[in-house]
Amino acid sequence: MRATLGRLALLAVFVFVWFGVFEGCLRLAGGSEAGLEFRELFTPDPVIGYRLRPSTTVHFATSEFATDIAINSAGVRDDEIGPKPAEERRIVVLGDSLVLAVQVPLQATFCKQLEQRLNARPGTVHYRVVNAGVQGYGPVEEALFYERVVSRLQPDLVLIVVFVANDAVEAVDAAFRLTGRGTQPVSLRQGIHDRLRRVVRRSIVLQIVNQRWMQLRERVRGARPALPDRRLLSYATPLPPDIARGLEVSRDAIDRIAANAARGGARTGIVLMPARFQIDGEEYERLRAVVEPAGYRMSVDGARDRFALALAPTGLPMLDLLPVLRSASRSADVFFVLTGHLTPFGHQVVADTLVSFLDASHLVP
């Protein structure tokens, strides 16, 4: 027994050392959100959970892109923002990673391209469009981020970019934060699952192991259907109760942002952002093949339609980006394939569409 325990201890040390070697090499190589250079962008927040770390600069590179990311002293991805001049009109754009857009340089984001287009027009008004996107945020975090950070920037217009693919899930999971009642009540099983997921997300090696495990499990399952990713169920029928609740929470959070913006003299608009598979038919069919064997019926525009219906009672001007992204001259080049985020061309299309939307909705000048 002693010899066996000794061998097991030696094996554990061997595994631990090689795990550290692999993890260190992969982190040095970069290209993952688990990498140190990417995680340096974030700092804990007692109310929101986390937010961008003020006055931070990192270089982030993957096989698809390489960018320098700078967070200013206010805690948003933008140049430094000083006192507001009398002739300046400020537009802040709230959203998740599709707004933050670490895949492209700041000046290539649709926020800055929108700013350039507005300022190229004749007139005495100068526009400042502020990128207030944060990776992983949903409507609840955006509402709290507006109150704690963005409202101090004195916006004249707030644009809320809703990512229809997962914002309902993000909202229902974070609904407890709107009440300020501490932590979300969860079951023991869900608590263990969430803790393990956080551990995996912090390690590149564990992410790779998890991917291989999922592939192996699908092979072993054979014909037995697996429970689909909760985010995909936003597109599925019958609609799960937590997704329906997430739509309601999203509306409440957006109403809260609009009310706070109005108290500061700002107007609010909504932008519905689609997922890449809504434009890529091949990718959609692959996901549909995962969802439908589990007893659901998939609709490629289901989440978009549900958000449009759920947010209509807000009475806020709303832009649906799906039609214009689908009809773009190079629709296959709108999103990066691996990350599912907008390419420089995709940002250009969104910026052009936003100009027309702001004019048509009389949100500018």
C-alpha cells in the first residue's frame, strides 16, 4: 500500500508539473481569453461582478487577428474623455463583446466609424461616440454599468446593443443583481457546475480538455440526444421558462437604462445584433441538428423575433441589424469564423446602418 501511494503521489507530481508547463506555454503563445494578457483587462466590481480595468493596455493576438486594446481612466475602451464641450454631443454604446470588439483596432470599430461619419457632415455639432461594451455583459450588467460608470460621461444618446443569441440567458442569470440582494440563490449542483465552469475558463489546458471530453461524450452517446446549450434555446420552440423570464428581465433592465438616461437629459435607442449562424446557413444546420433531436424546433430568427416583441413595449426606437448583414455584398465576411465577432467589414456595414437609423429615428442631431 505504501509503495502504491508513493507511485500515485509521483504520478500526481508529474501530471501537475506538465500541466503547469503546458499552461504556461499556451498562455505565453496567447490567443485565448484564458490568457493572462486578456484577463488583465478585467477587475472585480462589488455591484456588477466585474468591469474593465481602468488605465490598462494589452496586446491580444489569435490566429485571426492581433490588436492593441487600451482602457481609459473612466473604464471604457476609448481615448481619454475630458470635460464635455458645449458644442459636443455624446453617444455611448452599451453592449457585450460585440461592442467591445477586441478583434479590431479601436478606430475600426463601428463606434468610431459612426463617429467619423457623423463628424464628416456639415454643421457646428461635434459628435463623440464612446465604446462602452464589456465582454460577457448582458442587459442587467449594462444597466448597472451605466449607473456606476457611463452616466458620468454625460451622454446625449444611449444605444443599447442587444445580442439576441444569449442576452436572455445572461439576463435571467444576473436578474438578482437588479435588486441588490446579494448573490443569486442556486442549488448545490448548479453551484458546483458554475464553480467548475469558472475554473475551466481560467485555464487554456482545461478548455482544451473540456472540448475533447465533449467530443468524446457525443460519440459515446450515439443516438441519444444531449441537452442543447441554453443559449440556443432562445431560438427554439417550445420556449423554456427561463428564456421567457430572461426576455422580461431584459426589458426591465433596458427600461431602467432609458429612465436613468432620461433623467440626465439623454435619449435611448435599441440595436438588435444577430449571431453569425443566422447568416451562415451551414452553421445553422449544424446547430439545428443538435437542438431538434432533444425535442425542440429551431427557428433561425426565433431569438430576434422574441426580443423585438419583448422590447416593443419600451417604445424606444429599435434597429434590427439582421436584414442588412444578410444582404451585405460580402455577407460571408461579416463575422470572423472562429470567434463569431464582427470583422472590419462587418463593423463598416453596422456603422453605415447606424447613421441611417439615427437619422430616420430623429436621434441626431
